[in-house]
Amino acid sequence: MNIYTKLFSKERSFFWSAPAILWQVLFLMIPLCLIVYSAFIPHHKLQAGHTVWELVRSFFTQPYLKVIARSVFLSSATALLCLLCAYPLAYVASFKMKRIKNIFLFLLILPFWTSLLVLAYSWFFILERHGLINSILLKIGIISEPLVLLNTPGAIYITMVYCYLPFMVIPLYSALEKIDYRLVEASLDLGASWRTTFLKLILPLSMPGIRTGILLVLIPAFGEFVIPSLMGGNKQLYVGSLIAHYFVTARDFRSGSLFTVIAAVCLIALTMVWYFIIPFLVNRGLLQKGRDT
């Protein structure tokens, strides 16, 4: 056995991970470096008498801050709504559907086989003026004229939750499945109420799944532009919409790169806030209610 065979057998895990590392470097790290580079290098199209930092300061004015705040609210609300919808599903799948859990997981993963654009368009035809919901309500006589469901904030949130719900259910299911249900039964047998058992036992043990699910939904939802543009009718700008406008429509790569960097910094700050606030709420707030009972 030569030295190369020994090296491969010893570091086999590293060699198997090399394609993934190469993919990350080529399609994540290098484009990110190019965006940062194009944002701060001197540019001949920059107006005379203006510096890059003056352009950066212009992005901290009220209109741009509103766009960032709107995306922060959209991503945070989507993550919380997905958590509220996904936790019961993950709990039932983990503890009550042992025999058909494979079917449940198959149905859960099935939307990943479909493009995000197709998933969004499916709700477009459901919520439009002559869509499925309005047609059913008109036929059964609940309404006399079609409701305005499309191009509203409600349409955006419904579609966002629908598209990102699997990203929350899967880590929650993975965390809840590892819990020994005999601990829950022992807690109930020893006189603890179901609320106390959930707050003191199940919720803390599922903390890794909650944290992972929140981050998996929060990060892509912050930069989402397809769903707000399609379901919201471009009535309001979000971070992803504004970046797409700079790069695709205005062809202003300097402003687009700068705003992308600023939005990325805001996203990192938002991620860190949620990363630390989730265990704080669980361990301090919710558990305090459990002690009061």
C-alpha cells in the first residue's frame, strides 16, 4: 500500500466532502467576494465629488431602512408562523404516526421536487379573483362578489408559510423523534400536567430543532423576492426585490453590490438575535409559566 492509498484511507471523510467544499467555494464564497469587491473598489461611474462611504450613508436613509425593516418583519413573521404550524405536525409524526411516518416524510419532502416558482403560482391561481377560493364561496352563496385575496400582505404570508413549512417541519421532527416518550409518560404519571410536561420537558429537548428550523426559514425568507413580487403585486419593496431591481433592471452593479452587503450585515445581526433569543424565551419566559402552574 503506497502513501497515497494510506492517505486516502485515513482521510476518507475529507476526500468525500471535497466536492461539497469545492461547490461552496465556487458558487458561494467567490461570488460573495466579487460582490464585496465590486461594492468598495473605485468606480468610474461614481459621480465626481462623491465617495463610496457617502453612497453607503445614503442607504441608511428612511426609504432604504423601511425596505430592510419590512424584510425583517416578513422573515421573522414567516419563521414564527411556520413554527406554530410545524410543531403540531412534527409532534404527531414523531409520537403518534410511527407506522406511517415514512409516508408522512415522503409527502413532506414531495414539494422539494417542485420549483419554488411553481409552488407560488399554484397559490396565485387559488387566490386570484376567479380562483378556487372565490369560485367555491360564490357557488355556495357565502359571498356575492369575488374577494380581493391576491396582491395583499395576506397572500404573501400564506404563500411564504406554504413554501417554507418543510424547512421547519424536518428539523423539528428530527429533534422530537430523538425524545424518549417514556419520559413524557413518567412526567404525566408523577402528577405533572400536560402543560408543565410540555414546557419543562418536550420544549427544551426540542430546542435544537426549533433553533435550526427558525434559521432555515429566516435566512432565505429575508431575501425572498419571487413570492412578494408575484403575490403582492410589487406594491411594496423588499430586500430581494430591491437587489433584483438594481442588478436586473437598473443595471447599477455598484449600488446593488453595496445594498447587498448592507442587507447581508443586517441579516447576520438578525440571525444572531434570533439565535440567542429563542433559548432565552424558552428557558426564562415559558418555563417560568410552567413553574407558576
